[in-house]
Amino acid sequence: MELLDWLFIILLSLAIFAIIFMFISIAAWVTNQQKLNKVSAMKPSKKQRRAWLRYCVDLMDKVSKNRNNVIFAVIFSIVFAGGSYYIRYYQSTSLTATDSENVVQGYFIVQELEKQLKELSTTSNEKKAQSTIYDLSSRLVSYGSNVPEPRLGKDEKLVLKQLYTRMKQLGINLAGLSIKQLKNKEVNSGYLNDIKRTQAAQEQVFNHFKVDKSALQQD
């Protein structure tokens, strides 16, 4: 379980405890206020007046304490509940470490595949080129075979799933072709177009999750 999961559970638990404490304090507040109202309406004798005053002051202190407890409980329940909600919202709209790795690695693999396909017509070592393309394609299939994190929102899952599907299909198709087939101008052009579509899906993911593409290019 990730740190954010533990933090979500802790904050949600604290929010629940704060709400329970708030209701207990409200009940005590109402009870003590009713007692104070009842006692205040009494007309004690001179002998009982001192004890009556002490009792009234004690009840007023309890009422004041109960009221303050309710106020603090409300504040803390809002803070804790708000914190847990923000964590869950963050998790539903942000890439996990696994999905980040899949997206980033897929980005570099697709770039390298594009480079390899463009250089096929001038390569002097077809065997090495075949091995490189097969290796890159296999890795692309591996990264594209993953499924989006279940906690992501509907739109986040959709845009990520579209990318994974394109990555996987592109990898499978390229891995099954020989260099002779890939050197064919029409076939080569077709797969370069497939790469462009995969890159467009990558752009959608970068934009949706606000990934700094320039930082990847610098790497």
C-alpha cells in the first residue's frame, strides 16, 4: 500500500472520529444547557443560594466547554475530510509510478522505433536492425499490456487505455515483420503513420495528466 493510501485512511478515520466526537459533544451541550435552563429558573433559599450559584457556574462551564468542543470538532472534521477527499481526487487524476514508467518508457521506445524505420533504407547491417526493432517492439508490447490504475477517473482511464492499446498493437505488428517487409516503401510508410497515431495518443496523455514533455526530451 502506497503512502498516499495510508494517509487517506488516516485522514478519513480522523474525520470520522471528529464527527462522532462532534455528535457526542452536541448531545452533552444540549443536555447541560437544558439542566442550566432548569436550574436557572429555580429560586433557591438563602441557605441554598451559594450551592446553587456554584452549580450554575459549573453548568455554564460545561456548556461553554461543550460548545467549544463542537466548534473544534466541526473544524477538524472539515479539515480531515477535505484532506482525504483531496488525496482521493489526486489519485484519480494523477499517474501512478507504474503508469508513469509505462508512459515514459513507451515514449522513448516509439521515438527509437521511428528512427529505426526511417533509417532502414540506408542501413548496412540488416541483422542488427532486425534485432533492434524486434527488441523495441517486444518492450513496447510489454509496456502496452498493462492496464490503467483502477483508482483513476473514467476519463483518465480512457485516455490511458487508448495509448496502451496503440502501443501494444504497434509492438505486436512490428515484431512480426521481417526487415525485407519493413524496407518496402508502402509498408514502411504505413508503420510510420501508425507511429504518428501512437505519438498522438501519447500527446493526449501528456496533456491530460500535465506531463512536462520538454523534461523528457532533455533526458
